[in-house]
Amino acid sequence: MYYAWLENPKSVHKSWDLFFQNANASQARDPQPPDQLERKASFLQSHGLAQTLGKTEKLVEDHLAVQSLIRAYQIRGHHVAQLDPLGILDADLDSFVPSDLITTIDKLGFYGLHESDLDKVFQLPTTTFIGGNENSLSLREIIKRLENTYCQHIGLEFMFINDVEQCQWIRQKFETPGVMKFTNEEKRTLLARLVRSMRFEDFLARKWSSEKRFGLEGCEVMIPALKTIIDKSSEMGIEYVIMGMPHRGRLNVLANVIRKELEQIFCQFDPKLEAADEGSGDVKYHLGMYHERINRATNKKITLSLMANPSHLEAVDPVVQGKTKAEQFYRGDTAGKKVMSILLHGDAAFAGQGVVYETFHLSDLPSYTTNGTIHVVVNNQIGFTTDPRMARSSPYPTDVARVVNAPIFHVNADDPEAVMYVCSVAAEWRNTFNKDVVVDLVCYRRRGHNEMDEPMFTQPLMYKQIHKQVPVLKKYADKLIADGTVTLQEFEEEIAKYDRICEEAYTRSKDNKILHIKHWLDSPWPGFFNMDGEPKSMSCPPTGISEDLLTHIGNVASSVPVKDFKIHAGLSRILRARLEMTKNRVVDWALAEYMAFGSFLKEGIHVRLSGQDVERGTFSHRHHVLHDQEVDKRTCVPMNHLWEQQAPYTVCNSSLSEYGVLGFELGFAMASPNALVCWEAQFGDFHNTAQCIIDQFISSGQAKWVRHNGIVLLLPHGMEGMGPEHSSARPERFLQMSNDDSDAYPEFSEQFEVSQLYECNWIVVNCSTPANYFHVLRRQILLPFRKPLIILTPKSLLRHPEAKSSFDEMVSGTTFQRVIPENGLAAHAPHEVKRVIFCTGKVYYDLVKERKNQDLEKQVAITRLEQISPFPFDLLKEELEKYPAADLVWCQEEHKNSGYYDYVKPRFRTIVNHTRPIWYVGREPAAAAATGNKNMHLVSLRRFLDTAFNLEAFEGKTF
């Protein structure tokens, strides 16, 4: 006040003005006036106020210290939480005790507080809820309540979230006194769920003691945890939960969460088991499940799906997200209020597998978000035999989740009530904020990696403690019996009841000698197949469409269907060229794709194209999303303006990820057969980092899990001197993984093409014309079944003047050509032909040009294989018989140890019954897929073109 009065005497009350005037008058009599600070001090001293000021400053400092103390617990309390059920490790690798947490009385000194301050009452800041209805508490009580919230069996990491509302929400859920109160009914339900979880494992251990089962012992609480999440989510309106998980506890989840019939699970352990249909996976640990039932807690219908997955533990994560997105999309569930996903993880895999990070980074992207995923980590505190200190650099296995501001709730898995509360809050968080959340169940693995493994070899101290550890069921049952919630008799009856259920199911399983794997589908397609899971027909209608339809799509593709929309001048030229092509009844590659996609939209088939920069296209050819040059973020997708009543077209630039995004699109394609889902690699080579999805899910998905999938991979491919990173989609990989049989001479029939497609694991094509690209996309949906389609798409052919097709090749009645035979001069006099060159893709245009230059159009025929796998035996047989005197050459632009030759050679030899050689023309074997030196590229091209048209090249040579 004195300072304020010095500035302006009228700023204080009149009485104080008079007081300060008198005080100042006495100060003014001093011959040497001091500065303001001295005047203040001497003034306060002379009026006995110095002590009061000191007390006030101490009070303010103490209140600030208490605020800092509260914040320290909120940020770092988890470091001292009692999270390890074994009591021998810290859940994080950073075992220091933060100096700002009051673990001992002397630490009060850090804040300038003393033991004498413990009973002082402090005003609580608005950033804490520990007071409940009280606004102030003693320091002793403040510390006690903070310890109860942050340092017991729950460790909370959330203060890195940069949204105050979200932080406040979490604080309120955990700090408010009395929030973790459970009714006796809730406790009894929890106990019953623990009984089922534990006795299921015990039953398997008794019946099949020498079988691997990847049991849940040590984390039995996971079953009631998942059931709590599902109950709470169902209560909030969720109708469909899609789950992905590794092996550990999978059978228990199938039995007690999804509610798969126990006899179906038990019959899998039968050594005489024969599957009644195809399927080659480790059935017990990999197959999925789809089940619709009533949720007992809410009395509402709920559908649960557990996705089939390989041993690549986290590979299923993006697949689950893609399927969840698709189910939300088809239900119009834009906010994720009806469909959600739960992902289960192991601690070592969660920290170690890069796809986890890729999947997290899809969580908030517009075309990929599933509006929040609940992640449950079964934290065994060990890998297979690897100590966490050797397995990760981050303190917790869950730190990867911090990149998307997901709260992380660590909880001691031997405290079932704490686990239930945390899971309930996690479900509420996901429903409230539509963001990811992680529940870290800190537990242990009672046995080795599997039941046959000996963990004492590598973790002796840990397993000595585990052998002494009282199981969680006994601990919790003892607690409830002690406090009178249940009686010992009730507990024993609950155990006996579930044991009886298991025994009865075991008896029934003996009658069930045949396992129908199709009963384990995680994504059934109602109505698509017949009752036996077979296609309703084995024919494919023509894939052409009417000329009117082609013209209409071409016109819209050439326009900007939004008013007052300013496009780039270069784009105007592209659209004018498209319009000109449409008028001339011609299409290039981009327009053919437009017409295939557009035709499906009219038929109600959703089309989704995803990948890096696909909206414009890496090679600036597609332009499916137009950008207003004057209004930021204003875009137009002409394909969504084709018809008033049409299916939506989704085209979306993805994050810079292949593994995660391809997995996501695969999951999206699983949800429904009535959608064309395409993923495009920026360059074909870049599918390398998604190889895990290709190997484990796409090539073998049907064989392992009886799962059809119609995903399309667009892989830009072609040798153009652009170097080994931007040239080859490595077609040999796809062909090596094809199950197309070359040994048995095929019996050809009318339905040979469709039956061959049905028998194969996937289709590999390298189209040389836009029309054939159009047809192969159309065929993908018109087939009565679904197979993955691998398309080696072009780069230079996108604008090649010869690589154009007429409407005549696309109109009603036309179809995909698996082989495009020679139709020039050579075809008119086949007995004069000295050489037939077989090829695929872009090299055809090089060969045609060279043949013309050398004037060999009568002597050399060129036949294109558009579909390489399954191999078109029937059509090539006709071709070979047409040219009986010609030598046969396979020409490819790829190096001999890559490309197609190793695949086509034995198949050609099968057709000719090993009577004629099939010579190789192309580049020599090389370690790198292509050269980046333009001159070297042209020299090697010249060399193999010379060989291709040297009619004496193979004379005197042995095959």
C-alpha cells in the first residue's frame, strides 16, 4: 500500500493517506533521504510491520511450494508407485527416486518446508481434486492423499498431454477421494471372472500338460480387465468391438471374453485332428473369431471379433485399425460411437516393433482414425528370455504412446480392483475424447515363454520369486472372504461350477473329431458365399461397360464440378487433354483408372485408394483431388460428383509408412467384399518395408485362415535408368510366393480361367494397355470370390503416346485379356514366323519399335502375357501351336535373376511337353535391381534388343 501511495496518494483510503503523509513527514526530516527500499524498511520497522511481512511472504512461498509438490506427484508419482507384483523390479528402467517426492520427512526441505508445517492448512489449487468437497487440507493430509492416488498400485502418466481439459478429467477420475469404491456385487463378479480365467488355464494344464498353449498364468486379471472395458463401452453405446492380440492368453480370451464354445477349443488339442477344410496355420494360437451375443452387464447386443494373426506379434495392429475403420465407415459411424478396437500387446513387442509407432501415427489422421483405441499391454517384464534392460532404451515399454498424447495407466496386475478401475476409466476416456489410451498391466509370466520352456536358465532370481508368488485369485479370494463379501463355500462352489462346465465341454469335444476352420472366421461376409462357404457361381461376366457410361465418366473427369473453384493453369491443360481424349473415344492410363473406379461407384461399390501422395499421383498423372489455388485447404474430388446416388470414393494421401498403411488397407478390405480397396506404393520397390504384411497376411491369408481378401496392390515398375531404388517392384518375389502349379499339365475347360483364379493364392498382372488395366480392376469385383491382386503399374507408359486404348476395347461385352496375341503381319502368315517373343509390360513397346526399325514384322511375332500368375496355360498353348516352326524367346527388361524368367520357363516347358526350348533375352544377372546410370541403362537395353531380333542368336547353343 505504501508503494502504491508513493505512486498515487489517491489509490489508498483517506485514513491510510493521512497515515503515510505523517510517516513521510518524519522521514523527510532526515538530512540524507534514503532510497525507496530503505524508506520502506525503515517505515515498516518504525511501525512494527516487518515481522508481519515476513510471515506473509513465508505463507505465499509455502502455498507455492505446496502447489509445486502437488504437481510433482502428478508428473512423477508413477516412478515410486508399487507396480511390480513380484516386488523385485521397478516397472520402469529408471529406478531413481525423484527428489521432489516426499518419500522421507527430510525431503520437505526441498520445498523450504519443515516437519512443523505438516499440520498447517493450505488452500488447494484448482489443478487438483484431492480435497473432494474441501478447499483446503493440512500438508500431512495433502501428502497422504497424493501418495494414495499416485504412488500405490496405479502409476499415471498424463501430464505431458497439452490439453488442460484432458488433464483435469484424468485428475478428477483418480484424485477425487473415494472413487475406487466397489459394491459387493461388483467384487463378486470380479471374483467369478478371475475364477474362470484361472481355472481355464488350470484345466488345460491338467489335460494337456505337454502341449504349448501360451497360457495366461501371471496375468489372469487380463480377462476381467477386457470384460470391464467391453461392459463399460457397451454401456456407452458401443455395438461392435474388434480385437487384435498376440498368442499369450489367446485361448482364454476366446473362451471367456469372446465366448467361443469350449469344445471347439478343446478339440484342437486332439492329436488326431483333421481339418475338414483348408487352413495351415498354428490353429490354436493364430485363428480369429466372430461372435454376436448379449452383454450380460448391459443386456445389450454386442459383436466381438478377434482377428487372426501371425507370430509377427504386432503386425495385426494396423489390420485391426483398418477393419475397425471400415466397419465404422459402412455404419456411418463417423465419431466411433458404435465400433471400437482393443489392441493387446506384449511389453517387449510393444517397445520393439516399429509397426506400433506407425499404427499410432495413423490414430488421428482423417482417413485413418478409428476415434481412439484402447491398448492393453500384458507387461511380463521380460521378452522371450530377454531382460527389459536389453530390450528397450525407454524407461517404460509404453513410452511410444506418448508421441500421440495418449495417457498411460500403469497398474499392478495383482490388485484386481485397481485394474478394473483403470480399465473402466480407459473405456470412459476413449468414449469422451475419442483418443488412444494405454493400460499397462504390470504382471509376470508364471511359466516360460511356452509351457515347455525353462525360464530358470536365463532369469533365475525372477523365477525363484515367481515360484513363491501366491496366485492373484487366491490373494483376492482371501481378501473377500476375510471382509465377508463372499464365504469360502461360495468361492469353492464357483470353482466347482466352472470346472464342471470345462469337463462337460471336454466330453463333447471327443465327438468333434473334425475342425471346421471356416467357423473361426473373424470377418464373415454374409450372403456373399453359399452356406458351405463356396462361391455362388464359377463364372465372371464381361467386364466392359456401356459407351454412354464411359463418356459420362470421361466428361466429369475433365471438369471441375464445384462453382468458383480456381485450379492451377497446368491442371487446366491436363483436364482439356482428358476431354479431348473422351471426345476421340480414347483413354490413357489415368483415364482408364478413372473409368474403372467411377463405374463401381454407380453400382454402389465403395472405392478406396490409399498410399503416399496418391491424390495427385507420384507421377502427376492422377489428379483425383483438385486444390483451389486461392483458398487454403479448399478441395474438390470430381469422382464424388458423378451421380446423385453413388457410393463414396475415398482417396487419401497416407502417412509416410508402408508396413502400417498396407496393413490398414488390408484390414479395411476384410470387412466387406463389396469394396475395391487399393494401396499404391510410391515406387514399387517401396513395398519392401511392407513385406511382413505381404508374406504373412496377403499371400497366405486364405491358406492359413480361410480368409478371402480382394485388396489391390499398385506397384509402379519399370527399368528407365532411375536406379535400384525406383525401378523394380521385384515381381519375382510375388511369383515365387504364388502357388500356381507348373508340374501338372492342366486340363483346359470353358471355366479354366475362373477355376484357376479360384485355386490360386493371388493374381499377378503387368498390363500393357490402359483398357486391360480397366478390365482387371473391374474383374476384381465381378469375380464371385476375392483374391489379392498385384498390379505392376507403369511409369513411362503413363504418358507414352502408344499406350492408349480405344473405347472399343472397353465397351459392353469386352473382357480382360490374360494374353494379348500378335495381331500384325506375323499373325497372318504364322508358318513364316521364325521367332515368337513373349514378354510382359513396358518392354513390349521397346520391342515393337525395334522390330519395325529392323523390318522384321513378318518374321517375328510378339505376344504379351498380361496376367503372369495364375499362368495362362490355355491361351499360350494356342499361341505356341500357331507358330510350330518358330523358336521361342522370353524377353524381359529386368535382370535374369529377377523378373519373370524363372517362373515362366518351366511353365512354357510344360505346355510344349519339354520338346522346345524357351530362350532368355534380357539383362544379365546383377546384385542391384537396376542401374542408375542413364548411359549404362541404354547400352544394356540396346544389347538385349539386338539379341532379341538376331534370328541366329541361339543357333548351335544347347538349352
